[in-house]
Amino acid sequence: MKKMKGTVLVVILMVLATIAVGIAAEASISKKNIENDTQSMLFDAEVTFYILTGEGCGCDPIPDVSIMAFGGEGSVSGITDEDGMCVLTLVILGEYEVLIEKDEYQTIDFEFNVLDDQTFTFHLAEKDISPVNTVSIFHNFMRNILER
């Protein structure tokens, strides 16, 4: 009888230990998921671009403008919507080169460091298709291809 009580007690202790280990493992997994979600929220920033044409208060949004961001953290791209807006998710403290282009407009190429959620507004000018400007466009095009 004593042997049976001892066996039952050992089985009960094993079951309780298994339940305790399972609860601890589940809590650990939940904590890691929360940390990963928090970490991605802390290290990413939403950078909003508004692309317009015109001057002063008479500006019009430009849809379908290509916006590409290149950096050591990788590359991200997007297209402006009908409101001329595009949001890219970039790494905070990342260094990026941004290229904004659409066929009939002059290309914008600039570098910046992401500090937090930021908003940029650009006014694109229409391209001047003169012979001198065509050489400049070709030069910029070749430079962008060679740098990639």
C-alpha cells in the first residue's frame, strides 16, 4: 500500500511538473512575440511622400510616380496614389538614397537619414526636352544604372 501511494504521488508530481513547464514555455513564447512586435514598431518609420505639380495653392497631385529608396538596409519602392501620396516603411537611423521619377517630369535624387516618421512634399517640374537637356537626362540615367 505504501508503495502504491508513493507511485501515485510521483505520478501526480510528474503531471504537475509537466503542466508547469508547459505554462512557462507558453509564457516565454508570448513574451518573444510581444518583443518582436514592439521591436519592429520601434525600428521602422513610415516616411510619407507627397508629389505635386504646379506652384502656390494651385498644386495638383501626380499619381503613378515611382519612389525608390536604396540603402544598406535594403531597398523599398512604391507608387503614388491618385492623391500623389506614397508611404514607404524604412528603418530608423537608416541611410537611404531616394529616387523619385516619372517620364514627363524631372527626376529627384537625394540622400537622407531616417530619424522617425517623416513627411516630404516635392513639386515636380515638367521636363524640358531640348538637345542640351537630353544629354543631361542620358547622363543621369547612365549614372543611376552604374551606381546600382
